[in-house]
Amino acid sequence: MSALAPQGPAAGRSGGAPGSGPGGGVGAPARGALGWLEAHPAPPIVAAIAAGFSVGALAPEVGAAPDALPFGLIALAITVTLAGVPLAAVGRTVLEKRFLSALLLLSVVVGPLLTLVLSRIVFRDPDLQLGLLLMLLAPGVGLIVGLVRRAGGDAEALFAAAPIMLLVQAVTVPGLLILFTLSDGFLTLDVSGLPPVILACIIGPALAITALQFIGERAAPVQTGLRAINRWTVPATAVAAGTVAAVFAPRAVERIDLLVAVAPLFGVYLIVMTPLGILIGTAFGLSIGGVRSLTFAGAARNGLLVLPIAAAFEEGFELVPLVVVLGMAIEVIGLGIYRLLVPSLTSQSRGAYSRD
């Protein structure tokens, strides 16, 4: 989940000193108000999205706001979030092979198959189906380190795998989206607006953060600045998601009632992925911490990263970004519940793991 970013641009397990660049680990939790938001992301994000829907309903003229407003805020939130992902450490971190293999199986095979099944429930409503697919096909690995750490998970293993999974989803999300919708006519959609949005909101921020992380390896103030920026992930995500809800709710007013049909599907996904993550982690012989991290990773989605894509589709698909922000709200609530339940569920099966 995009609002649950780790603190600091360092990666896990490459042997560097703590806080020393891409190899410095996940870092210490933030303190003060930002620390509280990192530990409790659900209230601000859910409140912002609810407020956005309310504003859109009470002041429909907000729907006439220029697209530069939501897209600009999304790009800013993505930049702030990526500041905590070790993009510059790709190929240099020491990855735990069993954990990465289990993560790829869960995120690229098991999760998408469940998503395909759920998407067929709403196939008669293309905008609902497209929003659901975008939200559930994008894994949020590396962006939930805060919750994983507090749940006793292996935050370092998850953090080290984050840049790899971001690269993987760059291929799997569009590929699986096309594969799952071949029979539904999505290939006829006008997607001419997607390339500039992807460039401005995703690729641009990723390249900028990667460059700053390389510089930060030799310039401590830059690294410190990236950590400070990353601590604003939750507020930035809340503002971006709330703005999208406010701007697009009036534009999709005729179909907004259909959101009640897709909301339970996000809950089903979270519920089903819980035992699947535990079972796969057990089968791969991961430690208890590794199983906890894997379970969180299977449930966490990267709604923020696909939000600009969802908002860039042609006229008639204004409901798509609303499906994504709804999914973000349900997900952040669900992950809060995960934080309470997953440690108990995994500790009860201590004997099933090969190592602690």
C-alpha cells in the first residue's frame, strides 16, 4: 500500500552501515506527528478519501477543476513515497532467494489468479472491472515496511525486494491487464493519454529519486533530505487520494452508486490472501518473520502508483480512479487489521517453520 512507506531511502541487507545509503537498512521509525501517521495511516487516508467524496457530492463544481490538480498531487505523492524505496540499490542488495521466490509466486501467480476470479464478478461493468484489476494487480511490496516491522515481520527482506518488485510490476500489470480483458473489448479503448501521464507521474519521479539516491551515497545531506521527504508519505497520499475523489466523484455521478458492488471484492481479496500467504511462506520454509512479511506483501497493493493511469482513461471511464481510491481506503483498514491478527496466526504455527 503506497502510503505505508519505509523511513529512509536505504535498502536492506547489502552490508552498509545503518543509514549509509542504499545499503543502510530500513531505518528508525519517524517520531512526533509524522511518526504517529506512519504507525496509524488508516485514519488520515480514510478521512481524506471520505472528505473527498463528500466535497464532490456537495460541491459538484469541483469536478470542473483542471486535470493538472489531481495529477500534480499524485505525482508529488509518488515522489515522496519512492524516496523511501531503494531504487538505486537494484542489483546491489543481498536478496534472500527463498523469500523472493515465494514473493514472486504469491504476487505474480497466486494473487493475479484470485484477481481474475474476482474481476469476472463485475465484468458487465467495464469501469468497475478495470479499476479492480488495476488496484489488485499492482503489488505494494516495500511500501508497507512500517506495519511489517511493528507486526514482527522481516522488514529488511521485504525492503530489499522492493525495487525488484517495482520492476516486475512494470511488466506484469500491463501484461496481465491485457490478458485478463482480451475478451472484453478493452483493447479498443483510446489510451493515447496514458504515455504522458505515466512519464510525468511515474517514470519522471522514479528517475529523479534514483538520481538523488545515487548522489546521496556520497552526499549525506541529500540522503537526510530524502528521509525527511519520505516521512510525508501518508499525508501526501491522503491529500492526493482525497483530491481524486473530490474531482472525479462529480464526473462519475451517474455511476457512482455502482461502487457498492466492487467494495466487498477488495475485502474478499484481503481475507483470502491471508491464509495463502501463510501457506506459501510455510511451504518455502521461511522464518516466522519472513512468513509475516510475505503475508503482508500478498495483501498490500500499490494503488497510488496506478492512480494516475486510472485517472487518464477516456471519457466514460471516470469511475475507474474512484474504484482505485475506494480500494486504497479498504486496503489500509485491512492492513491495520493484519497488523493485529497476522502475528497471532503465525505464532500459533511455530513448529511448521524451518527456522525462527
